[in-house]
Amino acid sequence: MAQFWQVTYTWRLREVMAANGMYATSDIIGHLAEHGITMSTSQAHRLVTGTPDRLNLTVLAALCHILGVTTDELIDTNTHLVGVKPRAIGDTERHPRRARNGPVIRPVRAVITPPPGADDQ
């Protein structure tokens, strides 16, 4: 059976920044610049207040170093099973499968014979 999983995450940058005494979104810009990452005020605001869909790993590593946290503390992930899709199971009596080392089953060639009475014409 095929299983379908849904992965969700919570971006906790604002919360972790507050725990480190950084309350303004622009507080992180200078620290990122020390790590060679240039970011505008609007980019920093989006990073702190929103939940990014994509994130540069260099920025993630710098944030973890600046804030003294691990990625697990910065990103809270949850995974849960959404559903199970059953696989189609055929009737094994009508459609026998060949064993791995078993003989190859080949179809028998059809022989076409003339219909009865065709020889009379």
C-alpha cells in the first residue's frame, strides 16, 4: 500500500530572536552582514515575520550561529499520515504470475481453419 504523508513546519525565528533580546526585525541585519550576508530591511522583515517557502542554507546556518540554536529549534516540523492508497490486487486464479525461476509461459499460436462447407464452393 502506498502511504501519503503531509509535512508541515513552523518558522520560529521571531520567537528565537525575542529570546535573544532582538525585538526589531532590523536587529538581525547587522549580524547577518558580519557573516557576509547582505539583506535589505524589507527582506529581513519578510524573513522574521513570515514563513519562508525556500531558504538559502547559508542564511539558515548564519541564523543558527547568530542565535546560538540548532535548526530544530528554529524550524519545528510535523509529519502525519494523510492516507493510504491501496494497490490493485488482481485475481491470481485468472492471471497467474510466473515464479521468479519458473518456466516462461508463452501463448499458443492460433491456427485458422476454414469454416465448414468452405471447401464446397
